[in-house]
Amino acid sequence: MAIKKCLVLDDEQHAVDILTDYISKTPSLSLLKALKNPIEAISLIQSETIDIAFIDVQMPNLNGLQFLKLLKKSTKVVLCTAYSEYAIDGFELNVVDYLLKPISFERFLRSVQKIEETGLQSGISRTTNIGDEYIFVKADVKGKYIKVSLEDIRFIEGLGNYQKIQLADSQIVCQLKMKNLEEQLGSFGFLRVHKSFLVPFHRISQIEGNKIHIDGFRIPIGDMFKEDVLSKLNEKILS
């Protein structure tokens, strides 16, 4: 696998140090330059080939969203910031990922893996066809199991030791663990968006602030799941 040249651009030294350290620990990456001033980086991006740019949003003179418009199309951009409200703007400019500070090494590696899996090429992610898929769930009645088509599920809500499966016009309360459902349904496009909610991403009609809209239902996005939701959203935005 080819080594990818990286640019780090952040006006906070602490953030620069963290990203520099993470890059040094990742064999597939090589740090080309770490800068705090976007003006200084302009000449660099014109003369060097940059595979991945880790860019802060709020910087003096030229903010991250303005700066990434100057980058070559071949450069993959990862926004790094403490402010989630810039995510939609960033994804509309075709950023690969959006890392909320403080950034853990695990989350950083997931971002790099996402870039490597796409081969540094833009693309449209396809959702697994779930039209014919189904599960059987144990209802709150002894010995009763109910067949549920995955296509019929609007969302799954945790209710303590039980889970509520919301269908188009009915509900099923079953004895399952949310973690097990998340693991089993993840390959079919279901995403954990809150500690108490699991949703089929293809059914989302709108994401507004910290709310997801599915067929008239409004589902909250938990703070610890926000990055995953934004990352998934980026895969579906046409560029």
C-alpha cells in the first residue's frame, strides 16, 4: 500500500501535536507538513502533492472551509473541529470525514481506514438490499417468536431490558439487547444514532440539527454517536 502524504493545518499547537503524533503512529501515512497558519500553506498545496489534509475549521485569516476550496480535487480532506455545526457545509464540499475534538486515536484510524478502503477515489456507497431479509424476535410472551421484515422497520428503541421495534403502523416489544441488534443489523444499513435508538439509514428523510426524521417520527442523535451519523451522511452526499 502506497504511503500517503499528509498535511496538518490547525491554529492550535495542541491539536497539531496530537495529529502529528497520530500520523507518526500510522504506517500508511507520512507527514509532509504541520502548519498553524493557512496562508503559509497556500504555496505548499500549489507545489506539493498532498493525499490527505487534516484541517481545522476555525482559523484566522482563512477558515478551513475556505481553504479546502483551494486544494486539488485529488486531495482528501478530513475536517477537525470542536463545532459540529460546520459538518453539513463541509460534506457539501466533499470532505471525506469529520472529526470532533478531542480526537481519539481510534477515531482517527477509522477515518484513515475509510480513505484506504475507497482507494483515495470518490464514490457513491451502496446500501445492502434488505427487501427480502428478515429476523425472528422473541416477543414478551412465552414461546412466541415473530417474523419481522427488515424493510418494515422504521426504528428500534431501547426500553430497559426490552426493545421496541417500530413498524409503519404497529409496534413489537421484544426481549433483545440493543448491542446484539446493532451488531446483527449493521451490515444491512442500520446505524446506532443514540444509546436508545437504532435506525435503518435508508429510511431517513431529513437530518435537522440533532434530530432525524423517519416517516413522521423524530429521533434524537446522541452526542457520542454524532460523528458516526455525520460520517455516514457524507457517504450519501452526491458531489
